[in-house]
Amino acid sequence: MQDILFVVILIISVVFHEVAHGYTADKLGDPTARIAGRLTLNPLVHLDWFGSVILPALLIISGAPFILGWAKPVPFNPHYFKNPRWDAVKVAVAGPLTNIGIAILAVLVLSLASMGPLGTSFLQLTVVMNVALAIFNLLPIPPLDGHHVLFALIPEQYRHIKESLRRYAFPILIAFLFIGLDIIEPVIFGISNFLLSL
């Protein structure tokens, strides 16, 4: 049952995450996501085979303490923005902030309503998974959201660093999944436990 809850929460969370990217870009003047049909809550439009299916399944099978994943990145075109460099950052952080918002909403429901065992488990998992998604997506590795923040901070004369990160992004990300999760795990559970203690 818990595995089913993991999958349901993950799908809901990544869909809202991606729609937040597209909605923010649209409000900043870029219609790319809207034209591509990505401003929808239909999960089939957003799911990525590796990030939304294979990786979560592997983490569930391996008994990982939390489940991570991602959806297909929402396309955006910074040429539409008034301030391309920092508006791209706003679009990037909209997804993780939405996940934190979902986690806070779940905490509020837990504190205000009397939930049965299944409802309580669902909401507690919602908190942990959305905090995990927010922290994971803020890592400065392409194509995760954090790389937009990093690239905005790197001066243009060091663009070779950006190109190297783009070129080796996938092996870096895979390596992190094998050796780096232990680094962010205490952060994820520290924030989750703090929110649940409220």
C-alpha cells in the first residue's frame, strides 16, 4: 500500500511542479509552455519514462527511505523575458517552491483535520516527498532546476564551465544518485521533521 501511495504522491507532485514552471514563464511573457499544451494537470503530458517511472521504481525496489523523480522539463524561451537571466531563475525556482507549498499545505491539513491512518500516512508521505523533490531539483546539475540558478550566477566569461556541466550532466546526475543521496537525506528529513513538528 505504501508503494502505491509513493507513486500517487510522486505523480501529483511532479505534475504541479512542472505546471508551476510553465505558469510562471507564461506570466513573465513566454507562451512556449502554453502553446506546447504543458499548462495542464493531465499527468500523461508531463511524465518522463526514466524520471517518472524507472527511477522511482528502482528506488522503491531498493528500499530507499524516500522516492525521487522528475517529469519532462517544461520548455521555455528566455528571449521572451524582459530580464532573461533572472526571469529564467524565477521560472526554475517556481517548481521547488510549489513542492514546498504542497508540503506546508499537507501539514496544515494534518493539524486542522482528524485523519484516519491511511490519510495520515498519505499526508506525511506528501510532506517528505515534496521536500525531497524540492531539495533534489535545486541541485545545480542540468537538467535539474538548480542549474538555472547556478548558470545565472556564473559570469559569462566562464561559459566553458556551463558547457562542461551540460556535456557531462547525465553521468554526473547518475553518479549523484548512487553516491550523493546520503548527503541530502539529512537535509530532507530535517526539514520534513521540522514541518511535521509544527
